[in-house]
Amino acid sequence: MYTMDNYSIIANILIINKCCRESHLLKGDYKMNFIETIKEKAKKNKKTIVLPETNDIRTLEAAHKILEQEVAKVILIGDKDEFAKGAEGFDLSKATIINPLTKTDLDDYIVAFYELRKRRGMTLEEARRVLTSNRLFFGVMMVKMGEADGMVAGCCNSTANVLRPSLQILKTKPGTELVSSFMIMEIPDTPYGINGQFVFSDCGLVQNPTSEELASIANNAAGAFRILLENEPIIALLSHSTMGSARHADVDKVVKAVEIAKEKYPELALDGEFQLDTAIVPEVGQMKAPGNPVAGHANCIIFPDLDAGNIGYKLVHRFAKAEAYGPLTQGLAKPVNDLSRGCSADDIVGVAAITAVQAQLEEQE
């Protein structure tokens, strides 16, 4: 049940978001591209981003574009002679190219990795083998050792493979309950969200979250929304049911998550359980959940499980021709972000820019 304070919070957020949209309209930049805004932020304090997948031409093209656009400094991992042919036509002269096998301080990396994992049975020999054969682990160690500010990978690796070294080496940010992921979705020609922009979560990591985990995901997604979209989130937890219209254990999980989130994060404009149309379409929201201040206004969408999240974002990406950035991680000690294996070089550039901005914010904390 909402108190008057809850209603006031949501009413104020709706007013703020409306004013932001009207301000953009007056300036003529209502359709301002999200990623271009992020790139401009990244340029102001250039960070160093590791791109380990140099065996894929999309990575090499993305590195060329990142450097050309001055979005970030770039480290490429691998043997330059091995990927030189694939790099033809790309200017990588300003990239730092690191071959783990010939890195002068490799032993320092090996010892540091060993110290992190020795309680799990890691030996120095195993640490050397992993770091010299697995570029994802080596890239994350570069972030850990302070040679890089973030890493972007996943164009030819699974999410599990990208995030495994991140969780083992970087671990979670202090005070974070759960590492999860989110997507930034930018949908053309739609009245919904903030200028067509949404955060979708979780779409790439937590398979079947508990009620407690869903509440944590909602809180993390709200933080990502504020930081990257610079607006106030209005959060809807989705289900196939709206406010008790169906009965099932899956619905109960979402209902419980809403209760937990409202108790733990009372400052959030959050509610559910909602069907998608109830969450984002004002007319449907007021018909199915009359008087509910979140219904019909959500811009931060929390899916009940990974199946729904992954399917949902890909449907919007393909059918609505939306720009989709991510899956981006939330909750790691330092930024490491995943890519869809169907990504383009431009997608890699966009995620690298987001990673750079996340690194800027980590520096400020």
C-alpha cells in the first residue's frame, strides 16, 4: 500500500520527467541520441578500456573507431602479428597492444592472481597457465592491477565466460548485495519511457532470481538509470498478472519482491506486479490499475526471470528497431561489460563509451 509520501515522490518524479521532456523540445533536441551524449561525457576524461577479443574483426574495427572518435584509450590483448591482417584498413597506431606472453611484469600479475585465488586451490603454475592462455582473465587482471579502467568483451564469448573472471578477480562493490545486468534501450518514434529510453533488467545474468534478488535488481537498475540517463526512474516489476489478476507461484514471487523493495528502498518510485502494457501505457495503466501512480509511466522495467528479460529486449531490439546497449553489469567493483554475440562494431564502441563513463563515476566515489 502506498502512503502519501510515496505518492508525493512519484508525483514529483513525473513532474521532473515531464519538464525534462519539455525542455528538450524547446531546445529542439528531444530526439537527442543517448549514446552520443555518453560519448561526449567519455571524451571529457578519457579512460582506458581493454578489448581482449582481437581474434574478431569487429573488435579491431571498434578499436579504430574508439580512437578516431577519442572516446577512450584502448588496450588490445594479443600478438600484433597474428591480428595484423584483420586490422588492414584500421588505424590502431594509438592503441596499446599487450601480448601476455611477453609482458615484462607478467610475474607480478601471476603472483597477484595467485594470491586472489589460492584459497580456492590456485597454484602459481595454474595462475600462469590461465593468464597466458585466457585473454578474458588477463584483461580483467589489467583492470584489477590499475593498468586499465574497464573491459568490454562478449562479441565471441558467452556472458558466463566474460563475467566469470570479473566475479573471481574484481568481486562485488562494497555494500552490493548482487551482481546483475541491465540493458539501455533507445526506441525510436515512441511516446513511452524517457524520450523512448528505458532500462531493462535483468537480461543477461541472474537466471531465476528470488524475490529478494528481484528487489536488489530493481534497486541497482534504478541507480543505473539515474547515472546514465540522468532522469528519475519509475520502476515496474513485470509479470503475466496485474495486481492479482492471476494466481500462480511465479506471480507470488513478484508480489513478494515488490513488498521487499518498498520496505528496503522506500525512496524508489516502484510498484507491481504489472503486465507490460499496464506498466508503460497510461490509458491501460489507469484501466487495469486505477489510481496507481506507477502504472502507465514506467521507464525502468524489471523482468521476473532471465528468459523473459532476454526474450523481451531482443524482441524490442529487432521488431522496434531499437538501439540496445548491453548487457551492462551492475554491482562489480570495477566496470566490465558484456556484449551480445550478434553485436556490431558500433555496438562495441557504444558499450566502451558507457564503460568509460562508469569508470569516471567509480573514480568520483
